[in-house]
Amino acid sequence: MTDLLIRNAAEILTCAADAPDGIGRLPGGSIAISDGLIEAVGEVGARRAHKVIEAAGRVVLPGFVDCHTHVLFGGSRVEEYAARVAGREPPAGAPVGIAGTVRETRRLSTDALVAQALPRLGEMLAHGTTTAESKTGYGLALEAELRMLEANRRLAAGTPVEIVSTLLAAHALPEDMPRDEYVGLIVGRLVPRAAAEGLARFCDAYCDQGYFTLEETQRVLAAGVAHGLAPKLHLDAYSTTGAARLAADLGAASVDHLNFTSPEEAECLGAAGVVAVAMPCLDLAVAHPRPVDVRGLIGAGMTVALATDLCPACHVASMQLVIQLACRLYGLSVAEAIRAATLHAAMALRRDKTVGSLEPGKQADVLVLGVERHEELAYRIGSNLVERVIKRGRVVVER
């Protein structure tokens, strides 16, 4: 007997890799789920099930994968944000920038980090995110970064959202340590410890003007590779760094930001199979003078994923809003944006064999939306269309 049957949907979007329309739209159909996995999609035949969800007049699609977040952090930068949008300098003493968040985060215990992150993850889950990356990077010291990594481990056991942990100790330069000493700390102590204790899947670095140099980035990522941590990069957000070719040479899982990446570098990345992660909510939140040329990245042969970049500078938990802004700010079609928020985002986390699409044998991470057409996802700006969230075959949100 099938564990769960979702039947008679108005539309099913499989988002399968080989879907000619990009989203694998099936007009009507059902999904059979057992043991947390998808058994069948579309025409599933006559089946008995322990639980049935009637999805008439509903769109069914994969759970969203948020492949770039900083969900662990202390404090708030609301005073800074309010001042910036008003064209003023932030008030004296208010946390400002990464350095301000680092000071607030270092004050927190592991338990406090987890307690503050869980409501953010709950909001993400309620809006349809079933898998999320969680980066460190607001500790910028040995023990503080290790606390963040341990918090990621505890989050994985404390929320239905599947957590993918990334070590981003090379997020910014600490104010209380010389840069050479800090890079040495990352390479010699943090990376080996994170790998040995199974605290991270990826090693990330921020290569840009005012952050880490190309040489420093290469050292950090090479150390990660040597210890079994797959590379990721923040690059070219505010300047052309040359890090794109490093990412291609290392076979990075993803590169994120790309505001100043050249067409030639994008072609190099595309040929190497590196996924581009675009974050329209961040471009909006910081009023970026040069939003990412996503259509150019696609034209250069890159696979483009979408993410929230949930962080103190961009407090966005909804991948639905990301899809909506990507269509308007980046010129993506609705189908392109949905695929970028599901299968392509799973590729950026190297989870596409298990999540990101609705196919037999894959994890049953499924959303049921309270609308009849998938285009409503882009049209209903600011709305939460999710009625049910299913994670590994279990209903975890029901509205």
C-alpha cells in the first residue's frame, strides 16, 4: 500500500532534467509516495494509500532549494537598513556591515545561534523551502566559526528543512587579526577541523575588492579540496577579480553574485559545469548599481540557480519572492525561474540526484500550491501560495 497519494492535481511540475519545457508540466495527474521517496508521477494507476491529499485545482511542484543563505547570525541591522534607504548614515553604535554582525554573533553561544535561526528556517519552510544551505562567516575566529558549524549540525536535527553546511570563514577579514594570520588559521586549523568532524560539505570564500585576494582565495579553496570540501565562491560582486577562472579550474559547485563577471569568464564557467547563483532580492536590498546580467550568463552557457541570500543585509525568507523578482529584474520566464529555484539550485548544492525534481526514486519533497496555474507564482507578488509542504513524504506544513 502506498503511504501518501497526492491526486487529481491541476498541474504537476516535475522539473525533471530532460523536460523539454524546463518544468515538466503535466496537466493533471497524481504522485505516489512511499518510504519518503517518490514511487510514481502522472498516471499512477489505481492505488490504495494510507493518506490521500486531494489536489484538484492545485499546482504541485518540488520543494524549493535555497542554495545560498546566511541563516546563522546574531543581532539585527535594521537601523543600518532604515538609514541607507533614507539616504542617511547609520546612527552611531548601530551594527553596520559584516563587521557589525560579527560582533553581535561572537556574543552568542551555540544554543543561542540555533534558537535565533530556527524561526528563520520556520518562515522559509512555510514559504516552501525544503532544502537550504547554511553558511558560517560571521564568526571570523576559530571558536566562533566552530560554534556556527556546530549550530548547523544541530539545526539539521531541529527542523524539517534539510541543511547543507558550508564553511565560509573567508567571508571577510577580521578586525582583530592580521590578514596573513587569519588566512593561515583558515587553511591550517578551520578547514582541517571542519572536514575531520564532518561539520561542512563545502568550503567557500569571498573574492572581491576589500575582501580576499585571488591568491588568498586560491589558498583557502585548495585547502578545502585537499580535505574533501567541495569549493564554492562569492565573486565579482563589486569588481572583476579573475576568480571565475579559478572556480572553473577547481570545478567549483557554484559561483555566486557575478555582477562584474565578463562574458568570456561566464563561458569558461559554463564549459566547466559551474552553476551561477543569482540573488535578485540582494540586488534589490542593497540597490546594487549593476544587477547581475542573468540572461547574459544563460547565453554564455551557464546553468543559473536562484537563492534568497537571507542575511542581515537581505532579510528575505521566501523563494516565492525570489522567483517573482527574478522574472521582473532579470528577465526570466516563469518556467525558467521555477527551474532555477528547484533543480538548478539543487545542482548548486550537488543534491540534484536526490532533490529538486519530482521523479521516481527521488526524495518526496513536494509543495501543493493553492492556485490552478504555475504562472501565479510570478504574478501574485508578495503572496504565500503554499498550502502544504511535504518533506521526505511527511506533511510538515498545512495551511
